[in-house]
Amino acid sequence: MNKSELLFKEGVLKLKENAPQIVISLIIAVLIWLFGVWVFIPLADQLGNPTIGLYALKPIISAIIGLALLIVLLRIAKDFGELMDGVADIIASKLIGERATEEKLKRYRYGLRMLAYVIIATVAYLFFLPILIGINVVIAGVVLIILVIWAVLTLINIGYMFVDEIEEASRLAIAKLEEMAKEEKKEEE
């Protein structure tokens, strides 16, 4: 078995190991969110949002739901990162095949993992938005600003990370086109 096939099989194995865990964790997160946003937070409003000590009931309930979601989403992020490593291995086995070095694999894994984290963070923000608003609207805005700055910087970093790969692929494609042009020219003569 050559290096490319081995890399592909390792990638598929990572997918098989992590996909079921992600699905189960997503179902749990959705259930927590549904009960929190559609049942418990509205119940706090129906009770007139009384204060318990210094805090109102709705922000307390929102914080509890938010903490539960955070715990589940952190597990999803870990599993999703490992899943992205598998995807990176599969992509590397198909795109660079035998030219796959440990350094290139690390770059692919890191880039896809960071892209996965941007996706997870964005979806998590949308998930948390009604809960953050239940706690405080200003907090929701500050978290959005931080998310946007981090996501833009991460995406720029990912883009620059793959510049070498894009340049190498371009050189190979141009070399093939030049070779094809030479062959056509020979056939015409």
C-alpha cells in the first residue's frame, strides 16, 4: 500500500470515528437549545422575571442554558477538529498524493481545523444569540465584534497558509499546458 492510499484510509477512519459523536452531540445541543429558548426562557418571562438576589430570573436561566450549550459545543469543536483532520488527510491524499510530507499534512490539518472552528464559532453564535440577548444585549454585540475580528484574521491566515500549495499547483498546471502545446506543435509539423 502506497503512502497516498494509507493517508486516505487514515482519513476515512477519522471520519468514521468522529462523525457519530458529532451527530449525537449536535442532537443534544439542539434539544438543550429548543427547551431553553422555547420553554425555560419564556417561562421566566411569564413569571414576571422576578429578581433572585441581585439578578433577574431570565438572565440566570439564560446563563444556565448558555453554559450547558457551551459544554456541548466545546465537545463538538474537539470532535469536529479531529473530523477535519480526516478530511485534510483525504484531500491531501487526492491532491498531493505521494508528495505529501508531514509538514504539508500539518498545514492542511491546521488550515481545515481553523476553518472548522470559524464555522463552529459562527453557528455557535447564532445558537447562543437568543441566550446572550436574554442575559444582556450589549454582551451579544461585544461577542459579535470579537467573533468577526477573530474570523477575519483566521481566514486571512488560512489563505496565506496555502499560498505555497496554490503556487505549486499553478506551476504544475502550467508545465502540463506547455507540454501539451509542444506536443500539438509537433503534430502540426
